[in-house]
Amino acid sequence: MPLPYKHILIPKAKELRKNATQQENHLWYDFLRKYPMRFQRQKSIAGFIADFYCFDAKLIIELDGSRHYTEERSQYDEERTKVLENYGLQILRISNSDIDKKFNYVCCLIDSIVKKKCRNN
């Protein structure tokens, strides 16, 4: 079953790719771009734009900067996660701080989750 997307979000997704954060670029260029399973950047899904998406693993990776830790934003992220999980997707939230300080750990975590999910599918 294809995931729903809003075509109107495509220009915004392209803009986000062009103006990616330092942490998004680090994860993309230094790990996900050449990962054996294909990941997409700034993928439009169900009215949202996911930072990274792997179709084979049904995995969304979201990088969270400091603005995600406000009460209002946390509530929005929680509601967004519920909507996306209803499509059978797993959402992995990673802080920008973890990208900066624990990059190898983050890469191992992603690899572990992808391999587990693909083995179980």
C-alpha cells in the first residue's frame, strides 16, 4: 500500500533539502547516502515531511534540535508520530546533540534497527 502524500509539500521538501541543518547533512553525507538500504531525505508522507525515510524498513528518522523540546512542539511531535505509526511506520527520534557527540553510536543504532526490521519483514 503506497503511503499518502500531499503533492503541495514537494517544494517545501526540496527547500528543506537545500537548507539542511549541519546534523542532517552529517547523517546524510557521512552515513545514509551510501547505506545499503535506500533512504530518502525530506520525504512527504501523510501531510508531513520526514527528515529521512527508508521504505524497506518502514523507518522514519527525525533529527530533533532544541525547538523540539518545548511543551508545544513535543505535543505536536507526539500527535504526528501517532498518525505516522498508523501507517505501520516506526519513528526514530535522534537529538542533534547525539549526532554531534555520539555519531558512531547513532549509525550503529540505525543499522541495527534497519537490519532487524528488514529481517522480520
